[in-house]
Amino acid sequence: MSKVKKKHRLVDAKAPNLLEDIFPYDLPPLIRLQGSAVEHIDGKPVEFDFEAVKDRPILITDTTFRDGQQARPPYTIEQMVRIYDLLSRISGPNGVVRQTEFFLYTKNDRETLDRCRALGHDYPECTGWIRAVKGDFRLVKEAGLKETGMLTSCSDYHIFQKLKFRTRKECMDSYCEVVEAAFEAGVRPRCHLEDVTRADIEGFVLPFVDRLMEMSEQVPEELSAKVRLCDTMGFGVSYPGAELPRSIPKLIYKLNRECGVPSDRLEWHGHNDFHKVHVNGGTAWLYGCDFVNTTLFGFGERTGNPPLEGAIFEYIALKGDTCGIDTCAISELADYMRSIGLPIPENYPFAGRAFNTTRAGIHAGGLRQDERIYNIFDTAKLLSRPPRVAITDKSGADGVAHWVNEFFGLRGDDRINKIRVHKLARWVIDQYDVEGRLTAISDQELEAKAKEFFPDYWDKYKTKVK
Amino acid sequence: MATVEERVKAITARKLGVDEIKMEDSFTADLGAESVDSIELVAMFEEEFGIEMDEDAALAVQTVGDAVKFIAEVCRQQGVEIES
């Protein structure tokens, strides 16, 4: 047994300390950061001021219509316009979801862009996405866009194996020609450093970004190149001490403080191949990227991108305020996505049908006493989704009582106690003990039983809404 | 009219399917009542005596003897006549 380093005295209490300064319930749990973090880079300690993130202009960008759409059959124009409209509601008047990007190659792509802009929303701003081909700027210009993303893949896997450049210099010159074309067209280039977490950082990435910065000095500020760090294969690692090219802190440090790319021109774009996508996005914010690129419900190439709704709650947790975001629009978007055939797993955070549904009777008992015990935050207020229980043989009378109260919308003293639900609780238990059932009981079955066992409540609370 | 003890024992015997019930019997350990049985018993006692019991207090009762005392006290509080 290891030697005791410090004794800890019980702080006895007769009243609970619910830590409400961190867990306010009407907001997601806050992420309060104190002081700075230290990362050793090139043998020297470097400080990162995490506390400053509360006041830094960090923002979210969206690529639901580009990377998100690469992972599924194309959306119709009507669907994209509806999604854009709801994205704008989430974004709010402060434009927390600042930009979203569109393909520009087909007639449908261009019509979608026009229809979205015709809605007249300030945010998300519409930007384009093109290949690193000079001629493609005609499309951007014709669409009247001020900014476009362009592929500037930077690992040797891409430079040599995919794009078949003969040398890195040939590759860099080619990219820079396209950047020059963007400047000439009066379009701001956003250089997507594809596969950066598998690239030779010192040998290619930093020299290329140095050159981008030099070129940007020759143009007005509003045209200066932005840089998107694309963790194409999800190799990025957030841990302090991780080595380049996988280290997100070191990557951002190199671009931000060595190459001098300002934070408001740096963006992180992740993939979820190693289950790190959301935390990697948050890490990018903390270490100096102002923008984290996301997709709705994480839909994106292969395993997907940082989920926009996850970034939204991370943003609120870091800022300590909703900043004008309409979080309930997330639930509307989830319903809409399901209605057009996009599957969202039942247990998917914030948006799955069962994300705040508990199945264990003992948890349902906790919910019944104080919903904060087993609900992450006030999901009724922030997502229009009160906590629920799914009824199985493990639900117990507590679970059944909670289901009945939620179903009838009963609050406070109007709530029915579990003695009053004994007939329904018995029916549930008999389904398993007597009938040998092995599946959860559906809401439809429970509703039929609720009508049978609680006719007074049914008449009072269910007939009036019809 | 039967006493509280006789009525409690009769309901318990009917509900749990046991023949002989002693005052010191635990509803769960001795008589085999499961979670839903307990709330059904409370509901049956309420109906039998025409009373309303506090849920937490009623479900905290462990033995038949304690249930008899508890129900008698609730009847007294709620003005329900019983045979002692």
C-alpha cells in the first residue's frame, strides 16, 4: 500500500452542496478553467492561457452541406433550405454558428445557395468549397461569395500518392498559384490543410503556411488567407506531451505563434475515426483556434465530424451563457432529419430519441424525487425534451410512476405517486413474469393502458389537446 | 366488525397467497412480497380502510405488526372508525 500523502477531513453537512455554480441546471454544466496549461514544445515550456477562452471570440462553423453530404445521398434543395433555416435559429443573433459551406459545381448546388441566401439570415454566412483549381474561382465569383475553402492537401500520402506531384516544391507552387488566383478574383481563400495530422510539419506544412502569410501581407486584410487544419483521418491527439504531427496543441502553436496565423484565421476540422472528434475540437479552441468546424449530428465522411450540437453545448459550457443560441432548434432539426430518413441512434447525445431516457427503476426513483439526480441539465428548457423512462421489467413502480406523470404532463403536487399506478405497474411486471416478454414496452402500449387505468386523467389531460 | 389486525392479515394472506401470518413477519423477507406487491398492498389497505397513506411512510413499514399500528394511527388521524 502506498504511503499516505495527505489526510482529508470529512466536511460534515446537514444540507446538500449541489455545486450549483458549476451545475446550474438551467444551463449545461459549466467548464470553468483556471490559469494556464503548459506544453513542452521544442524542449521549452510554452504557456497557453485557457482562462482567456471565456472572452476569446471562439465560434463554430458548419460543413453539413459539404462534408456532411459526402456521407449520404444528396439532400434535395428544399431539405437544405429547411436545414439552413434551422441552423440560423441555432446560431442566434450573435452568429455563434458563423459560417456554412456549399458545393458550387452543379446547377442544384448553386440554386440551393441562392435559395438559402434569399432567406435573408445574417448567419451562418455562406461560403464555398472548391478544388485547388484556378478555373474554379469563376464559380465562386459568379456565386458572389466572399470566401471559399480550397483543398491544399499537405501529407506526403496526398502530395505524392494521391495528387502525383513530383516534388513538394511543385505541389506548394501549384497551391500558391491557386491562392494567387483567389486574391486576383477578390475571394478570400481558406486553405484546407488536408491530412495535416499525418504530414511533415517542419518540412512542408510550416514552409507552406509561411508562404501563405507572406502572400497575405500583399492583399487587404479581408482577403488574407485563412487556414483550416484538417484532421482528415482522425489522427489528432489532445494529450499534452503528444508528438507532432498528431499533437493538436503543438500544431496550433506552430501555426499560430511561429507562422503568425492569427487565431481568427485558424480553424479545426476533425474526424471521428478514433472517437476523439468532439474533445479534439474543444482542444483546438483552448489552444488558439477560434473556429471549430462541425456537422449536424456529426454526419460526415466515414465516422463523421465534430457534432455541431456537441460544440454548441461545449460553447455554452465554456462561455457560461447561451449567447443567444436557440438550443431547442437542435431538437427540431433532429426531428426533421429523422423525418427525411437520416437515422440518429437512439442513445445519441442531445438528439437521440432516448438520450435522456432511463431504464433502471432505481434511476427512475431518483428522477421522481429530483430530476436533477439523473438528468444532465434542464433538457425540457434547453431541448424541449423532459427526461423520460423506458418501461421494462427493471423499471419498477418508480419508473412507471415517472412515465405516467410525464405522459400526462403532471407537475409538483399534481404528480401521481406510485401507489396510484399499482395496476399499471402490475400489468408491466406480469408482461415479463407471466407472459414471458423479452422486449421493452412501447409508448403506444403504455398509452393504451394509461387510458384504461387512468380514465379521469385521460379525460382531463389528453382529450383537451385533441 | 373485524379488528385492524384481522383485516390486515386477511388482505396480506389474499394478496401474497400465504396461509399463516404472524405479527412479526416481514412483508419482504418472510412473506416474499416484491416491490410491486408492496405498493399493491398499500393500495389495498387504503381501499379497505377508506384512508390515504403517505407513500414514503407506508412503504417504509417492514412488518405486519408495524402495518397494523401504522394503519390504526392513520385511521385515528383521518377520523375513520375501527375496531380495536
